[in-house]
Amino acid sequence: MTNKLINKSTINYPDLVQKIKCWGKELGFSGLGITDIDLSAHEQALAKWLANGYHGNMDYMARHGLMRARPAELEPGTVRVISVRLDYLPTNAKCAHVLKSKDHAYISRYALGRDYHKLMRKRLQQLGKKITHYCEDYNFRPFVDSAPILERPLAAKAGLGWVGKHSLLLNKEAGSWFFLGELLIDIPLPVTTTQTTQPDNDCGSCVACLKICPTKAIVEPYVVDARRCISYFTIESPDPIPLALRPLMGNRIYGCDDCQLICPWNKYAKLSQEDDFQARHQLDQVSLLSLFSWQEQDFLHKLQGSPIRRIGFHSWQRNIAVALGNAPYGEEIVTALQEKLSSANALVAEHINWALAQQASKKASSEDNQDANSRLNARLIRAIEKGLPREA
Ligand code: B12
Ligand code: SF4
Ligand code: SF4
């Protein structure tokens, strides 16, 4: 690294781009690209998505409107975006095993370890500082999953992959199990790809993610109605979970990975090298009853540093109650639900009562409900067993 400060007007751009790529690697990013800030090709799709109300009660999405497609309005002076990828798939996390066990909790693979926001923002900040050491008189602003920016279209333009039909960014060598982050900067760096709007799309005729989605949230290729997505109503929304969607949730208590688990490109996914993303407290293979027995202080203590903590204890209990309702009939389950009822708030109590009714009807019909969700799980498990990289 050079210590000599260079003025913006005398920058050796190819040299700086090489350095940025090296610094990105040193900081542990799995991929890095540079793009201009023209997202005009995406404004119409974004406006339509909002007009359809697909953002549900995520008001911040609507609040920023088309500004989300205009980085220079968010950070005046911005002319380039450095887009980075960080792989998160934990090394030993079980998927098929947990989806098979309906009395176990399925937690999205991205949330089994520590929260990625802090880690990525810190590293983007470090990347920005390294550039500052090289070149004086320059401004940067890091973004990670912040509402006001269209991260996937930017990453696609920067050459990090293409937007798949499930709407996530996919990469031929790395699948989709990665986070995205950006550094907005005011240096006119050369861009790392010549793509103007849509990059090559390697989904081809595949529609596996649309078919497998338990709640049919992918309403058309590339478009997700968040209100139907399990990730939305188990993580983002503090409201009651819609009755029609509860049985389809199965044992997924925090987010959902089905559209990624089924995707053939995830055969090429890379396992994460980050300690922070490895599963903690055996969250990858824990029973629903064990999680339901937690008091609020257990939730706060055990999930310190985890993204799950953000949803709060009541949403956590709400989600587990629904999953217990979806589990096969069990006396232990009924007892646990009844025991929690007296201390539950109105939201959780309503979900517990729903779960008790589900358990009662399963007891009444002697055979265990082979509902749509378990059939979906069976298909998914077969697909996973065929070829994901990490399942032992
Ligand atoms: C809101 C949000 C959600 C919402 C809405 C999801 C959605 N698909 O929009 C909910 C809560 C449902 C959600 C769920 C998940 N999310 Co989320 N989410 C976001 C957030 C904050 C904004 C996304 C957004 O702007 N949506 C609005 C729509 C309009 O934007 P868009 O999907 O990018 O759409 C554009 C392109 O698809 C484009 N497009 C591209 N090609 C094509 C082709 C055609 C033909 C068309 C019509 C359009 C089109 O058109 C649109 C307009 O520009 C981003 C972070 C960010 N700031 O971008 C993370 C982000 C997208 N989420 C992420 C993740 C990991 C998830 C989950 C996997 C988490 C989980 N396991 O539960 C799920 C996946 C669900 C799914 N299939 O999308 C990652 C994705 C990483 C990746 N590899 O792509 C992100 C980037 C966060 C991050 N920093 O890493 N999420
Ligand atoms: S995360 Fe699950 S619910 Fe959401 S779109 Fe993907 S498969 Fe459907
Ligand atoms: S499952 Fe198929 S259609 Fe969906 S994102 Fe993957 S390759 Fe594309």
C-alpha cells in the first residue's frame, strides 16, 4: 500500500482499480466490481412493485421512492458504486435434516451466526479508508442492506452476477448464498463491466424456484410479492401472520431458503470462511420445543449479536407457535403451548390458540396431516440431497 497521497485529478486509474480489487480480497470479500450509477432501466419495475403494494408494511421502501434507483440523490457527488459480495453459507449447517424434522426449527442459513451488517459495514469502511490513503479529497459512503439503494441491479451491473427469477443475485461460480454491500464514491473509476442494463441471464427455461416457493410469493419471474414471502412475515412484519399462509410456513421460523435450496446454480456455492457466519447455539438443528421454552432473557442473551434478535421476543414466539401448530400432533407440544398462554401478549396468544386448534384437529384425525408443505419439503429434500455442496 502506498502512503503517498494523490490528488483526484492525477490518479492512475488502472492502478487504483487493481489496488481496490486487492484490498477487497484482503478484507475477505468474495467478489468486487465497479459500476456507474445509471439505474434508469430499473425505475419502472421499482415503481410498479411499489404501486402493487408488494412492499407490504415496509414503509421505508416506499418512502424513498425512485431515489432508491438514483444513488447520486442519496449521496450527492456519487459517480461510481463499488459493489461487493460476501459468501455466508455455514460449513456444517444441516438443511435436509431440519426440513425433514417437522418438530425442529428451520432458520435461514444467513441467520445462523452473527449479524452480517456490522461486519460488512466495518469492512467497507476499511476499504474506503484505504482509498483515502491513496487519494486525498474524496468522499465515500458504505451501504449494507440499507433500504435506500437497489443492491441487486447495481451488483449485476458491476459484473457480480445476474438477477435470477427468484429476484436474488446469482453467480455462476458462487450460486446465491452471499450478501451484498456497496461503497458509493465520487471518483470516476473505470467500470469493471461493459454491461449497460440487463446482464446475461443464465436461468434459461428453469422455473424451479417459482414452483417450489411454498407461498407462491414469486408472482412472476423476477418479481416477489413480499407480503406472501415467508421471509417478510417471519422477519419484517410485526403483524399477525395471515391465516391462509400459516400452514404453508411449515417449520420455517426465521426467513426461508427454499428458492435458493432448489436452485441448480447453488451446487457451485462457496462455503463461508467467516467464523461469524458459522451456526451458534446449534441453531441449525434445534427442536421447536427447546426454542419455545426460552424466556425473554434467554432470547436476548443467547441471540446477542445475531440478526434474529432484531425481530424481538414476541415475533419470535409468534413464529414458533405457528411452527408448533404445523408440527405433527404431540402431547408435549400441546402442554407447552397451553403453559405459555397465560404469559403471552395478545399477538402471541392468538397464534398459540391457532396452533392449539391445529394440534386438536390433528389429534382428531388419527393420521398425521400430509399437507402441501410436507410434500414440498419432500421434493426439496430430494433436490438438496442430489447436490448441495455442504450437506455431510
Ligand atoms: C426488501 C427486501 C426483502 C423483502 C422483499 C424481497 C424482494 N425480492 O424484493 C423480503 C423481506 C421478502 C426479502 C426476503 C429475502 N431477502 Co431481502 N432484501 C430486501 C432489500 C432491503 C430491498 C430489496 C428491494 O429493493 N426490493 C424491491 C424490488 C423492486 O427490487 P429488486 O428485487 O431488486 O427488483 C429489481 C430487479 O429484480 C430488477 N430486475 C432485474 N432483472 C429483471 C428482469 C425482469 C424481467 C424484471 C421484470 C425485473 C428485473 O427489477 C427490479 C427493479 O429494479 C435488499 C437490500 C437492498 N437494499 O437491495 C435485501 C436483499 C435483496 N435480501 C437478501 C436476502 C438474502 C433475502 C432472503 C434470501 C433472506 C431469507 N433467507 O429469508 C429472502 C429472499 C426472498 C426473495 N426471493 O427475494 C439479500 C440478497 C443477496 C443476493 N444474493 O441477492 C439482499 C441484497 C440483502 C443484502 N445486502 O445482502 N428481502
Ligand atoms: S424465500 Fe421462501 S417464501 Fe420467499 S420467495 Fe423464496 S421460496 Fe418463496
Ligand atoms: S431456480 Fe432456476 S429460475 Fe430460479 S433462480 Fe435458480 S436457475 Fe433461475
